[in-house]
Amino acid sequence: MPRLREGDAAPAARHEPSRAATGGAVPAGGRGSASERVLRFLAAIAFLCGVVSFAGSSVFDIRSISVSGNRAVPAPEVLVGAGVRRGTSLFTVNAGRIRDRLLQDPRIAAVSVAVAFPDRVHITVRERAAAAALRVPGGYVLLGSDGVAIVPSETPGRLPALTVDRLDPAVVQAGIVVPSPHARFGADIAGSLPEDLRPDVAALRVDEAGEVILYTRDGIAVRAGAPDGIRDRLARVADVLAAIRSRGLRVEYVDIRFPGSVIVKPIGGPAGPAGRPG
């Protein structure tokens, strides 16, 4: 072991401060870190309490609820269906839940909900437009073009009256899509009639083969045929009817089922009539 000479310092003196040099204090170490963690935790709790108190403040109580886009469904019915009330906190508004509740009404096709801080809620609805009046025993059921049964009705009004040969009336219930594919097809055609033809159509029928026959308000039957290509064929009907009327012809039916061909059957001619549903 090497000897220490006069003037040499002990090794420990080079690395460890004396108590006198540090004022006799021992570094806080772990105790200081724990205290800081406690302080941060308490500060976080205080912040959260402040947030809860802020969100629960009456400043955010709902004071205004407005509805737009509705015509058939009164605004009070929309509000009852939405389940939103004045005086409750704006933070409790759940747009998804409101949307789901309102879409249970078959008259409503779409819903959007907007909130405006601090105290306003606005609900926008898009109503389901009736495209046809499906004939059932004792009256009609209004159908949307998507095949959803909306409400019963005593009369078709200005809507095309839809007759479906293969239909079980027991399955037609308000609020659900009509199970019959022929009824859904008829509602879709009624909802997509060309604008220049729509006012002329009083009724349509989907027969057992799934083919469509239109009936005009002056009694002409238009045999439109099967689904394939039917929209292109219907696009010509208004012009055909205009030509017939301009010539003063009395016609039982017009057959447009065959590509590139329009067959006109005058009243009293040899072909059999296309019976209009009663």
C-alpha cells in the first residue's frame, strides 16, 4: 500500500464533501421526489374538479332547441322523439342516440344534430317522401321509393295507386320495408318516374310476372314491361302520349316492352284491352 507523503490529500477528501461544506444538510433525494408527485397529483385532482364544475355549470343548460326540414312531422313530435329537453346540460346531448330514436319514425329518413355553445341545439330532419299508395284491403299504405311503409291512408291522394298481384297484405306494416320484391319494385318505379310523365300517371300495377303497367289519368294503359331497361323505355312515354293526344286518338293501351318498337292499340281494335286495376 503506498504511503502518504506530507501535502498529499486523503482519497476520500477528493470525492465526498464534508458536512461543514454542505452546511450539515443531507440531500433530500427520494423524499423530495415523492413530495413533488403528491403535489402534482393534488393539482390534477383540483383541475379535474374544476372541469367537472365548469361542465356542470348552468351556463351550459340548454335554452334553445330548433327543428328544420320537417313538414309532415310537427316540430313538437320531433322534440319528443329526440328526448332533448330545455334546462338539461348541453354536455348530455348524444347525437347518435337522438338520431337512432328519430329514425324509428318511418316518416323520417335522415337526421343530423348540431350543438352551439353555450346553450343551443339544432335538429335537421329529412322526411321520407311518399312515392306510391299501395292498395291493401280497406284502403292504402303510403310507400317511400325505398319500399318503407310510412302510414296507412284512406285514399291515394295525388300519388300513383300501386297494385301488386303477388302481395300478402298481412306483411305490410308501417315502419318496415315491405317484404314483397314486386311491391318494392313498384315503389321504386313510382318514385323515379320522369318529371314530364309523373303528373300523368294515376296508377301502376306489377303483375305476377313482375312486369309494370302504368295507367294514365285519361285511361290509357302503358305496358312498360320487366325491370331490365325499363327506365329508358319510360323516358319515351311522355312524347308518345303527347303524339297520341295531338292526333285525337282514343287508345286502350300503348306497348313499349319491345326495343325500338311502340305498339298503339286503338279502342275497338282487334287486340284485347289491358285491364286497369279497379
